[in-house]
Amino acid sequence: MQSLVAAVLGHPIVAVLGEVAIRVLRITFFLSFGVFLAELAVAFGLVEKIAVVSRYLTSPANLPDEVGTAILTTTASTTAGYGMLADFRESGVLSDRATIIAVTINTFFGFAQHIITFYAPILIPILGFRVGVLYVATRGLIALAITLTGIAAGAVLLDASNVGRSTANTDPAPDGGTADDAGDVFDERPESRRAAVRTAFDATAEKVRDILPRLAAIYAVVSLLVAYGDEILALAGSDGASVTAAADGFAGLLGLPGAAIPVIAAYALDTTSGATVISPLIRNGTFTARTAVATMLVGGIISFAVSTFKRSIPFQFGIWGREFGTKVIVVNTGLKIVWIALALVVLL
């Protein structure tokens, strides 16, 4: 019996599912934190205080001031920020269109978080100060451009019917969400602090019960497909050479050095590995600062296919559901590719 248990626990699938469980629990924690924070911010009137700062983002985009709370929260935790936006969408404060625009505006603030946690302590030391700062600055400008695109889109595409401020009826808005008065959502505050905390806790528990099963199932399926990707490709008569082939095509089109091929292939699969591969090639003069940054950006474009499958699909589908999650992924990925392509034009 003990040998059977040991065999089961030692099976690779069990290890993969264990990693899935840890990842899902981590996301659930931050998601719960985001929803709970959103409910408390409404209950205690913190939204109005934060809106003083965030109004510079939300007002030009025709978004409610309250949404700025979620956008700024993204700087501390992307998952928490998304959780707050999901809560606003579920409560009818945001239509589908307004939610996508809010998610787009989130981009720069999500990037800002990674400067502290990854770029400054890890990537810049690997690449060297000059190339590292140039790369981070370029990625920052791309993220800022996406955020500004979201603000411009909100100015053009949003009005009161898209942000739950219509009082004429309660029919569904044309692009999803509801047209209930957003003021009703934020003005109905609990009578006491204890009631506010209880209300926030109940809303959080309801949201987690709705999202957790979907999140766990999608992450499990995707993780198993990734873990056994080589076997699946072998059955399909393919192999991992497709990544290298795609990198070769990009490099040849852009006129990058031949040494860019292994760098792009490594970077497409793992950012740190790509930086480690290119670092000595920068020092020996194979790459200039510009071509090094351009090479890493190309690797970033190719990596979207990998990262979307491994992370974006499970995360976005888990939070929003398949239909709306697909819209978010398409918009996010499309804008990243467009602005990275423009950055490559400037660099090369």
C-alpha cells in the first residue's frame, strides 16, 4: 500500500497538479484581496479620496472615478487590480467595453510593478546598465503608449451608457454589462464598520466561489498540455523547431545579426535565459545597445504565443469567462504587438 501511494505521489502528473494548486491558491489570494479592497473602498468612502489622484486617468477616458482605485492598485498587484475591475463589471458599474478600456489603461501600472520586482534587481544587472536601462525604458514607453491608447479610446468610445450611469432603464448595455445607475452601487453603504467588513467579506466569498473552479480547471488543463507538449508535438509530427524558425524569419526580416537567432529563441521561452544568452554578446561587440534591445523585443513578440497559452488564457478565462476573456486577450496582445513593432521601427 505504501509503495502504491509513493508511486502515485511520485508521478509527474501529481507534481504538475501540485504546482497548479499552488499557483491557483496564490492567484485566488490576490484576487480575493482585490475584491475585498474594492468593497471596503466603497463602504468606507475611500474611493472619493483616491479619486483625487486617479481622476487624471479616469476623467479623460470617461470612466467613473471609482475605477481609478483598481488602476492604481495594479501597481501593487496586477491580480488585485483585475479583481477590483471584475467586481465593478459584475456590479454593473462598467460595461464590457468600459472594462476592456480600463484593463488597457492598467498596462503601464502593471509594468511599473515589474520594475521593482524584476527589471531593476535582475534584468538590468544581467544586461549591464546601459542596455538594461534602454530596454526597460523602451518597454516602459511601450506600456505607457498602450495606457494612453486606452485613455484615447475611452474619450472616443465611452459615454454614460457604458459606465452604468444611465437612469432611464436597466436593460443590458449594447456591448455587455448593465445600464444601472453606478451611483446606486456606491451610495448604498453599510451602517457600521462591522457591517461594511461583513458585506465586503460576503461579496469576496461569492466572487471566489464563482471564479475558483473555472480558474483551477483551466490552469490544470493548460499546465498538463505544457508539461507534455513534446509528446503531443511528437504525436502531431512536429517539434520545437517552430520557435527557432519563427525567430529566424523575424531576424532576417529586420536585418539583425545571425547571433540573434538563439537569443530570440531563448528569450521567447524565458526572459532571464534570453538576457543571460545575449549578455556576453553585448560585451564582445556582437550586439550594439540598439540591436540588443531590438532582438529582445522580437523575442518578446514571439513569446506572446507561449505566454498567452501558459498564463494569459488561464488567468483571463478564470476571471472573466471564456467569451469576455478572449476579448481581453485579443486587445492586450494586439496592442502590444503594434507598439512593439513601432518601437522596432524606431530602433532599427
